[in-house]
Amino acid sequence: MNTISVKASENYNILIGNSILPQIGTLVSEIMPNRTVAIISDTNVWPLYGHIISKSLLDAGFSPIHMVFPAGEASKNIDTYLKILTFLADNKVTRTDLLVALGGGVVGDITGFAAATYLRGISYIQIPTSLLAMVDSSVGGKTAIDLPVGKNLVGAFKQPRLVLCDVDTLNTLPRPLFLDGCAEIIKYAMIYDSALFASLMQTGPAFDCTSVITKCVSLKRNVVQEDEFDIGMRQKLNFGHTIGHAIEVSSNYQLTHGQAVAAGMAIVTKAACRNNICQQDVYGNLIALLQKFSLPTKTDFSAEVLFLSALSDKKRSGDTVNLVIPNDIGRCEIVPVPVSELEDFIKAGL
Ligand SMILES: NC(=O)c1ccc[n+]([C@@H]2O[C@H](COP(=O)([O-])OP(=O)(O)OC[C@H]3O[C@@H](n4cnc5c(N)ncnc54)[C@H](O)[C@@H]3O)[C@@H](O)[C@H]2O)c1
Ligand SMILES: [Zn+2]
């Protein structure tokens, strides 16, 4: 089992490896005295792993209770959030008790937001079970719910007390979702780590989960420690996301997040190469890697459609949009692109 320590507004460990779920009782008792533990999960994940966690917590002297909501992004809303808060209040969960998020990014984000706000804040643990949640959403303390007008518009920064990534849970994750999470792994390689890029090129999707997840988590940890509240370098993690998000929205969410981000990374890289701000061979190498992971490398949407959609991006500030542009594999910069030049930049990447 690998341990990554995070030193942010809350210090905590991220454990990554096999057979971690059955140890949760012991691991939690090392950081919290015996309390009520409220596990929040979804209808796909709870039936697979809920009993393992409940038994381990019971054996360690905790009192586990659970609430399960319908799986999927559609549940990451104010109704589910209210149901979670009501469930906690009905069960008289206090500020010294503990929440556990067991599931993918949806469960992690909404449980984290409940933890940030219930009784003005209560401790929580992340147990990510999707690849995306392990390498991205469970680390760094961003929590959120969606509004009908847009995703992740309400949230808070709230670091967990512990993150447990049991890679065995990935065995039940459907293949397309696994590949979706791989887009974020390729993102880390493009921004920070040419050695990771080279090793993914060798292995394709058959990489060693524990070591690759550990690498990504430690890269994200470094960013979070430097810029916990996302006002500087953390924006680099947005590589591929401004255009990716535009593709995701334009497709009416028919394309998954990872697919859209993959195409977004390819487009911004092609545009960077054409503008001579990126090493020329990077685009070809990125395309080859994305293809190894059966991820898209382009989009049929026009530059105009993507431009209009990108304008509503959260990373826009006044007349510029902060784009993360690769200079080489493993090296990116944040470039404020004037809105007046954005459509042409996107066009160069199509
Ligand atoms: N907080 C952050 O920093 C951050 C970062 C990136 C993404 N996100 C959020 O994460 C969410 C996407 O995360 P996601 O892709 O994990 O979505 P998700 O939570 O909806 O999980 C995807 C699907 O996989 C199922 N699933 C999860 N683990 C499984 C397993 N081990 N076996 C079988 N099925 C399993 C889920 O039930 C769901 O149906 C979005 O809401 C996004 O906004 C947050
Ligand atoms: Zn993403």
C-alpha cells in the first residue's frame, strides 16, 4: 500500500493499493475515536462494497449507518443534498461524527459538500471507487453540487480527513468509465510528467493501477499544497478542459467528460503547435497515446460553436480566457487569451 501525505488546511493521508476496504475500521480508528459513521453511496456502488465497509467499521467498534441515492450526475443536485442533510439530522449525527463518501466523483462531491456545511462542518473520508475519482476528484478538497443552469456552481473547499483508494474496486468499473478516467491520467502526463507519458505509451490501458494512481495523486497533491484555493498554478489542471467542457456542453453531455477532455487536449495542442508555442512532435505523440486508450482526438463541432460555449467557462476573467497550453510533453503554461482571439485559436486546433 502506498501513502501520499497532503499538507493543506487539513493534513491527511491518501492510501492507494489492494484490499484496503476491509481495513477501513482499523484505519479510521487510527484517526478518529469510535463514533457514528454515516456512509453515503449510490445505487451501483453500495450493493458491491457497502457490506465490506459496514462490517469492518462494526468490527472496529463504530456505529455505521448509510444512505444510498440513485447513481449518476442527475443526482448531484439540491434535492439529494437536502436528503443527505435530513438523513444526518434524523440520525442525530453530531459534529464529532464522521461522513464517508463511497463511490465515484458524484458521491464524493455531494458528500464533501454536505460535510462542509452540515452543522458548519463535519469530518469526512473519501473512498473513491471510479478511476476518475481516485486520480482527480477525491484529492484536493473541492466539493460541489450542480444547479439546473450549470454544473458545480455551488460548493466549498473542504479537505477530507483520509482518502482510501482500493484499486480492487476498479475491477467492477465498466470499461468505458475506466477509459474515461484515463483521459485525466494522460492530462497529468501532458502537464507535468514526460516519464509517465512514455510509460503509458508502453502499457496502454494495461498500466499498473497502484503505481499510476499514486503518481497522479502525488502530482495533484503538489499542486493542491501550492494553490489549495485555485487562484494560481492549480489552474494548470484545467488543461484540455476549457475546450473539452465546450465539447461536453455542445454534445448535450452525450460525450462523456473524459472523451470531451481528450478531444479538448488534442485541439489545444494542435493549435499550440500551429502557433509555434509547442514542440512540433507533441501533437502526433498525444494523438498516438489517446488512440491507444480508444479516446477521441477531434470533434465535429465548429470553432464558432465551441467558442460561444467556452465563453461561459468559469476560468474566464473579463476579456480574457485562461487557456492551459502545452509547450512540450510534461510542460504547460497558463496563457490569458483575449476573447477576440479565442475563436481563431480554436480554429487552428480543429
Ligand atoms: N471535486 C473535484 O475536484 C472534481 C474533479 C473532477 C470531477 N469531479 C466530479 O466528478 C464527477 C464525475 O465522477 P465519476 O466519473 O466518478 O462519476 P460517477 O460518480 O457518476 O461514477 C460513474 C458511474 O460509475 C459507477 N461506479 C463508480 N465506481 C464503480 C465501481 N467501482 N464499480 C461499478 N460502478 C462504479 C457509478 O455508480 C456511476 O454510475 C462529476 O460530477 C464531476 O463534476 C469533481
Ligand atoms: Zn476533468
